[in-house]
Amino acid sequence: INASKIWFNEQSASTVTIQLMGLPATQVETQLNVVAKHLDIENIHVYQKVVKGQPYVTLVYGTYTSKAEAISAIETLPAFIQSNAPYIRTIGGILKETKHLQ
């Protein structure tokens, strides 16, 4: 998580990424291992947030210069990831969402 914090802060606010899934913090290691079997672990980053008073972790994937590029990338994701309805986020939006946690 610390490496991802650094990564998020090094990105341009306009950089686009794909939010793969959000899950309780207790499930992160298991899900990350599953996802990493199908996607390049170097391109997977995580951030923490609180949902209904509980710690949650969200997995994002990749860096893209445009929404169109990210949409094309979503279409190539494995079916089990697509079934989680991944969606596009900007780094700026994520940083704004998590500002109070940093």
C-alpha cells in the first residue's frame, strides 16, 4: 500500500486508470493474488478508504492518457474482472476521494 501511495502521488491528476474492484481489507491479499495471475502485478495499485466504518481497499490497473484508451483496455480484461464492472477513474479523482486518509 505504501508503494501505491507513492505511485498515486507521482502521477498527473489527469492520468486515467481502471478501477477493478473494491473489497474489505481482509480480502485484499487473496484477491490480489488471483488478479495478479491474469494481469501484470506491476500495473496493479491499491488505495484505502473507509466504507460504512470499515477499512476497504480498491484495486486499480494501468495508466492511460485518455478515457478512450482505458475503455479499450477494459475490453481486454479477463471475463471474471469484467464481471465486477470495472470503470474509469482519474488519479486526481482518487486523490481527492482519499485526501482525508493521507
